[in-house]
Amino acid sequence: MTRVVVADDQPVVLQGFASILDSADDLDVVGTARDGAELLTVVAREAPDVAVVDIRMPVLDGIAATARIAARHPATRVLILTTFDLDEYVYDALRAGASGFLLKDVTGDRLIEGARLVADGSMLLGPRVTRRLVDDFAVRAAARDTTGLDTLTPREREVLLAVARGRSNAEIAAELFIGDQTVKSHVSVVLRKLSCRDRVQLVITAYEAGLVR
């Protein structure tokens, strides 16, 4: 079971999202919160796999809460909920450590799928946000040391290319005929060797190195 917490300051939205997620056989909503401070308490207590977080909340907003979750509870992945897909706050949240975002008018099936993808280690980004992030990181790419590419094994390079193409861990495992845990291990090693914080930075590194277009 994938353990999930949900945070939103609107009670009806909070209850609705929690009910949708909890209806999935493989998802278990173990807590809810109405602001960022309460979210941190719930995450510390329940150690969820995924936190579905509204970006705009009182007391502590979604960005600040995401940054603290990333720093204190790195095993918990954050899926941001936002009203607009080009909301400036989205980029700040991703930089703070979020694993992706969904619009708040998302369908129930897509919300469940998003929680599963994030729990699996995938990034969940809309195409316009992806382009914006690529441009943003590319500005600073020249300063990033990509010599670590030479240290990758052939298998690790295959995993990097698959990540750069947006594949989830499950999809990579199927493509390369290896186990999910093996994929996760390879991704962790590639992150370390390339000094990247997350999969977004892996994508940018791959693009800047000319491995993918």
C-alpha cells in the first residue's frame, strides 16, 4: 500500500481529494491537514510515501512546507495541487523539492494515477512547465559539471536516457527487463555520480550533454 496524506485549506476539496485517493485499492490516506504547519505534523507522525499538497495554504504555504518535507523527510514525495498550470509558485515548489503538480480540476482517475507515479519515483509535469524548467535550468547548465557522465556504466547510461525521456521506474524496468528495485538503485547511483538533486536535473543534464533532444 502507498501511504498518502492530503493538505488543502478548503474542507470540501480536502475531503473530496482524500476520498478519491482512498478509494484506490493500492492507496491508503493516513492523514489530512488544512495548512502547511499541520501538514508537517502529520508527515512527521505518519511518514507517508506521498503528500498531496495545495500550493496556497495559510500559516505555512505549500512551497515552504515542501521545502521542509524535502529536508526533513526525503522519503516523502510531494505532489503539488495548483489552480493554474503556469502559476509562478509551481516553479518555486519544484525547486523546493516537489516531484510534480496537478491542476485542481483534475479528474479522479488522473489524481490517483498522479499519486502512483510520484510514489514510483517519477516526475509529473505538464508540457509547458517542462519547457519552462528546461529553459530555466539551461541558463545555468554551463556551470554544471557533467564530467560524471564518463563514470556511468552502460546500464546506468540507459537508465539516464530513459529518465530523460520521461519514463517511470516501472516503465524503465519493463524496457530493460530488470526489477523495479534495480531501477531505483541505478537512478540513485546516477543522481550521485552526476551531482543532481532530482530527476528534473537529470533530464536537464541529459539534454545539455546532447544525449537526447
